[in-house]
Amino acid sequence: MLGTSKLTYGLIIALLIALAGAGVQTVRLANEKQSHAETVATNEKEWTLQYKTAADAAKDSLAIYAKQTEALHEEADNAKKQRDKASADAVANAHTGKLLREELARARRCTAAPEVTATINRSEATGPAIDLFDYVQRRLDEATDTIAEYADAAGIAGTACERSYEKVR
């Protein structure tokens, strides 16, 4: 019986070693599951934080873009108003030039009248001088209108560009 009891003891010891090994494996597996769950939770927190940060950055960028776009639209409207005012001023100046030319034509007609000629004793050069003055006045008005229109447009565009840059910067 002694041989059987050694065998029994051997089996019992082998069984105990197997159970101890299984217990150690179970503990190790449980620790790995817990570690994996902690890693997954940590990663989810980090991903959520990164997503939130990216979403906040995108939201901030969109808000800045909307603000800059609104500022640019306001500046464009302001420049259009300035351009319209400059155009209205140019029309008023053209009207004033027209009135001056009409007054000059009236003066020319007046000096050309025979009753005025006899009383004034005007020289022969007065008629051509008035014609030349009328021509020069008309050309100056045309040149002034063109130059003023260009200068107004360039000035308004430059100012609008500077203001837009400052608002977007």
C-alpha cells in the first residue's frame, strides 16, 4: 500500500500544483482584464478630450471667420457708400461746370450782340478769347472729372483695403 499511497500523494501534490498554477493564471488573467479595462477607459478619456479640443478649436475658428467676414462686409458696404458719395459729388461738380459753361456761352452771346459791341467798343480778339476760354474750361472740366473719379476710386479702395486688413489681422 505504500506504493499506492505514494502515488496518491503524488497525484494530490500534482493536483495541488495544477490548482495553484490555475489560480495564478486566473489571478494574472483577472489583472490583465482590469489593466485592459483601465487602458481602454484612459484612451477613451484622451480621445474624448482630443475630440472636444478639436471641436472647440473648429468652433473658435468658425467664430473668427464669421466675425472677419462680417467686418469685411461692413467695410465693403462702407466703401460702396463712400464711392456713391464721391459719385454724387462728381455729378454735382459736373453740374457746376455745366452752369459755368452756360454762363460763359451767355457772356459770349452778350458780347457778340451788335448793341453791346457798339457801346463797349470791344476788340476783335474778345470773341476768339472767349471761345478759347470756353474750350479750355470744358477740357479742364473733363480732365478734372476723370482725374477726380480715378483719385476717389483709388483712395476709397486703398482705405477699404487697409481697414479690411486691420480687421482680419
